[in-house]
Amino acid sequence: MYEICKICGDKKATASHVKTHGLSYEEYRKKYEKSAPKGKKVAIGPNKTSKKTKERTGAKPKKSKPDTKLDSKAQDLHDIMFTWDLEGYDVSDLKKRIDKKDFPNLIKSYEIAIDKLKDIEGKLNKLDTEGHEAEAVELRKMLKNPKKVIDATTAFGELTQLMEEDFFTFVVKDGVKFIEPSDIDDDEDERKSSSIMYMSEEDLKSKDAGGNQDSKLNVEKGFCYLIEEEKPDKSYRIFKDLVEAGNEGLCITRDFPTKVKKKFKLPKMEILWLSNSEEEYAFSPVELGKLMTHIERFLVRNEDSVIMLSGLEYLITQNNYSTILKLIQLLNEQVAMRGSMLILPVSPLALEKRDLKLIERELEVLN
């Protein structure tokens, strides 16, 4: 049994208690137990030290410590935080707020952020980041900091876009056939179709003269149309009619967008400029992966759509014929799968006869 502490006269002189007075248990025994009168029993049991004894020994009444035991809810929050810490997440700022009133709310916000980071990490683990190792390493660093969840989301989006662009570049340059899973029914009877009335100036004159009035071109969705003409005037008029008929339009042109919009009186739509300019709407003619990614995303967003691609000759001179032929083949597949339409004007005099024939084999000639 332990005697009552001779320093404070309040608690039993256990080894842990005497340490609170700055002494080891051996030091306490040497200093105080020898001073006890021989033959005199030392009181044991509950503290019954008199007030006078406390005054004589100079011991001050010890204040009772507040109960630091956590309730079950608070303990759960602490456990969650330390679990995140063990998983490698940066919770240093959270630890600083552990005794603050806003700690439960902070736990909730961290939980949302960490769930998002785990989702991104899962998607990243499924990607083949070859060629983008540096970006992937930086992203993984962000994925352990809940305060950088917005930066991590942005970085992941940029990384996936770069990989998509590289993929399409690889497909176009190396001629790899691209197949995308699709629930689009291949049955042509169920394919959506659309037709417009288009007449050339000669047809209109013939109509006014009471001639043949059945000069109509049936333009169906899911097809790419090649229009051979020196200037793409007819192509733009067909494109404009299709957009005004309710199809979402995307215009890709070698000419300056403002000039094109004014000349052909195009309705409001997105117009991309094939140029090395620094303008936001400009696409470098050699960055075919980036261009194809933009087109593919447009097709995904818009079921009923039509694309005008004017500047084929320019793309060929900036790249090479073989690469652009593969680009046309890829566009043809994408348009067919999405049930959209592509208008592609070309100058017959700008291409070798054999090269033009190869393009004609890929597309529907609309002349």
C-alpha cells in the first residue's frame, strides 16, 4: 500500500504521482520516507489530511482538472482524422483545429474533398500515362492534399485531354483503326435522316422558267459529303441550310472566321480557324490530335449536328496527303457512329487525280 504524499498531502505517493512534483520515486523515498518518526504508522486510505497539516507543509490545495475524456462522437471524428493521416493525406491544418468548435464542419469538408481525390486516383490508376509521367507524378502529389482538390481536378482534366490528343494524333499518323463502343444501331432503316432542298443558280433559273422543279439533294445523317468546287460557296450554302433546319453547326475553316460569317451570313455557331495564330479560336494545322479531340467532343455533345471542314488543301500542305487521308477516314467513322453529317469541299485542281479518287472512295460525292 502507498502512503499519502508528503508533499501535497492530497494523493497516494505512487511513482506516477511523485513525478508530478519533479521527483523520481527513489528520490521521493530517500527524501521523505526517512523523515517519518519511527514506530509511527503512516496514514493510508482516503485523504484525511487536516487543513492545518496542509498549511504546515505549505502544500496548496490542488485544483481539480477538467474532464478531458472525449465523448463517442468526438472520438469518432478524431479517429477519422487519424485514419486519413495514416493513409497519407495532409491533415496538418486539421490537427491545428482539433479543439475548435468548427472541427466537425472541417471534418465534413475534408471528407468531401478526400472522396473526390480518391475518385480521381482510381481513374488515374486505370490510365496508361506513358509519355506523361511528369504530369502524373505532380498530380499524384496533389491527390494527397485535400486543400488542393480543385487543382487536382483541373490537372486531371488537362492530363486526360493531352492523352486524348496524343491518341488521336497516333491514330491519324499511324493509321490505327479507331473503334469506340457505341449503342448506335447499325440498321440503316432506323438511322435518323434529314433532307434539305438545295438548288444551284441554274436550277433556280430553270424553275423560274417553268422547268424541272425536282432538283433536290437528299442529305442523310451519318454520312460525310465531298463537294468538288474551286470555291466553297455551294458547300457553305448547304451547310447554312442544314444549320437553319435545326442541326447544331461547327465550322472549321482556313479563312478568317469573321469574314466567313459575314460573307455567308451564317447563324450563331462555333467557328474554328485553321491557323498558327495565338487567337483562342485558332487551331494549328499540324496539331491534328487537338483538332480531332475537339471535333469528337462536339459530336458527343450534339446528336443532331453538321460539321463544315473547309481548308483540306491547306491541311495537306501543312502535313502530308497520307496523314490527312487517315484524318478523313477517322472523321468518317466518328460521323457515322454519332449520326451526324460532314461537309467537305475540295478543289479538284489542287489534288492529283489519284489522290482525289482515294478521297472520293471514302466519302459520298455531292455534286
